[in-house]
Amino acid sequence: MQGVSCDLFDGLWYVTALSIGPVLENSLQCAEEAKLSPLLFQLEHLRSLSLFNCFSSHRPTAVPSSSKWEKLAGSLQTLEFRSNRGLVGEIPANLGHLSNLQSLVLVDNSLAGELPVELGNLVHLKRLMLSGNKFSGQFPASLCHNLTELLILDLSSNSLSGSLPPSLCSLSSLLKLDLSNNQFHGSLPPELASLTHLTLLDLRSNNFSGAWFRSLAGMASLQDLLLSYNPWGGSLVELEWEALRNLTTLDLSHMGLTGTIPEAIASLKRLRYLALDNNHLSGSVSSGFAALPSLTALYLSGNNLTGKLEFSQEFYQRMGKRFACWNNPNLCYDAAVSMATGDVLYGVAQCKQDKEAASSNYEADPFARVDRRNPDHSSGLVASFWFPAASTGGFWWGIAVEEVVSMVLFAMIL
């Protein structure tokens, strides 16, 4: 039966895994008035329990807080409650008795309250995901002292507040840390730099401020660095970007950053996504971004950048609408690429010297006026709709179309 797994122990079959909810077409379905049965705690060999979208907001229920969780302490390794909007209340402290638990996933429910310090007793935990709930209070320092095997910590999209404890850096095995969309404040502890195995750091949409560059020094394994929507400020030149050579995603938008864009960022060969928009950055835009082989998104809008964009037509065509530079009043682009960019350079002006040069060429070339008054131009709404004005094929098609139109009109008059 889909959703139920059994194993043989001492000649008898026992249930070892339960997955309930509309995950697959033939999964075990939830009852209309689903509730957690006490019989679950009699499954002494149960290793995995997962409930998906079983408890609706029309009939709320809570995670059992009884001491019966201790009956599963010797076997349960995975406990998951996902997308249960009717799952309310707090995380019971008795979950801390599940000494063999390796994965605790309580995502997109309606759980609330403070995180129990007893979660720090889950010493074999490798994945702790509590995102999308209504948890409040501070980051429990108990999570940091004993969870030395933790690989993934996701507390995003809650209402947690306070500053981050320096003991957070004791999670030396951590690969992914997501604290986004909370109310954390203060500066990052410098000890954060000791998380040398970290590949993802997501602190978006909090109230962090103060120095943050020292906390990232030495994170050579970091691939995704997401810090946007925090009032940090500061200059990008303070960080040794060369050390973050494995970065693929860098989101530093809406941070109040000042100064110039370091050339070192344009040398991060693995970079795919770069967002520096809505800051106070100044100076020019490095042409080195065009040489990054994996770059597919570059957002620089809403700054004080100046000078000419030194990118080729091929670069703009490759980036498409994933390139944005508008709202930089003193930034301009080369007129030579204007025909190929379409609306890619929306909000960016053509460089003044290019406009003047184009105007000068128009006046100096005696054939320029003739070309602009040829039949191809006069029938522009017809001919140039499919063909560029400078196309020879477009010129002859323009003449042919004019003759056809003339014959049709002549026939109508007759």
C-alpha cells in the first residue's frame, strides 16, 4: 500500500513508515475530521511519520504534548508535518525525547509560540525546518550547543526576533542556514565566519544592521548569499570577494549600500544571479560582467551609477529582461547597440556624445536625406514593418508593395 512501509523483526512484520496526505495519487488519504490517534504511539518500530495537508483550519488540532512521544524515542528518525493550516498550538517540549530523530520538518502549518529549548536535546538531528509558521521569541541558544550534526536549519517566514547568538557558530557542520522573513536585528556575530561548510546563507527581509563583512570572511564554500531588505549600509569594497569564488547567487538589493561596485565581483566566474538594485551605489559598471560565462540575471536599477554601459549586443540579447539598469540618471548606453536591445534598456538614456555623432553624420552625408525620403521610407508603415530600413531586401519589397497597392486602388476606382 502506498504510504505504508513494513519491515520484518523477529519473524513479525511491523509498520516502519507512514506517509499520509495527498502527495501521490494512491497515497493514504486523510479523514475529513483527521486527528492524531493514540494508536500511533504503539508503533514501536516506526521510523518515519509524515502528514501532508491533513488538518484544515475548519477543524484545528494540536501536536500531542503527552509523554507518549517517549515510546517512539528508540525508533523514530523522521517526523514531518507539512501544509497543515489546522495544526495549531506550540511545539510540545516532549519532542525533545526523540533522541534518535534525524529530521524534524514542521513547515507551512499554524504553529505558534516560542521554540522550546528541549529541541537542543535532539543531538542526532541533521535537518530542522520550521518555516512558514507563527513562531515568535528569540533564537534559542540551546539549538547551537548540542546539534553538532545539523546540516540544514530553516526558520524562515516566522516572527522570530532578537539578535543572533554567537553560539550559532558552533554548528560547524551546517550547510544551509535560512532565517529570512523574520524580525531579527543587530549585527551578525563575527564568529559566523567559522561556518566554513556553509553553502547557503539567507537572511533576507530582517532588520540586521552594522558590520557584516567580517562575518562572511573565509566562507569559501558559500554558493548562495541572500541579504536583501536589511538596513545594513556600508561599502562593498570592505569584503574580500575573491575568497567567495564559489558564489552563484548574490542578492544585495535594498540594503543602503554605498560606494562603487568592486571589480572583484565581476570576476566571480560561477556567478549566475546578481542583484544590487535599490542601493546608493556610484561609479561605473564593469564590462567584466559580460565575460562571466554563467551570468543570466543582472539587476542594477535604483542607484547612482554613471558613465557608459560597455556591453555588446550579444550580452543584452543573452540577458533579455533579466537585465535592468533604470533609475540611474547619469548612466547611458552606446547607440550602436540600440537596434538590437529592444526594451532591454528600458529607462536608460542614449549617451549624449552618440546622439551628437549621429546628428553630425546625418548632416554631413548628402545621401542620408535622400535615403530617408526614398520609397522605402515613404511607405514605412507597410514596408519597414517587416524589414529594417537599412535592408536592401526591404527597399525592393517596398517598391513591390507600392505597385500592388496602386493596382488595387486603380481597380477600385474602375
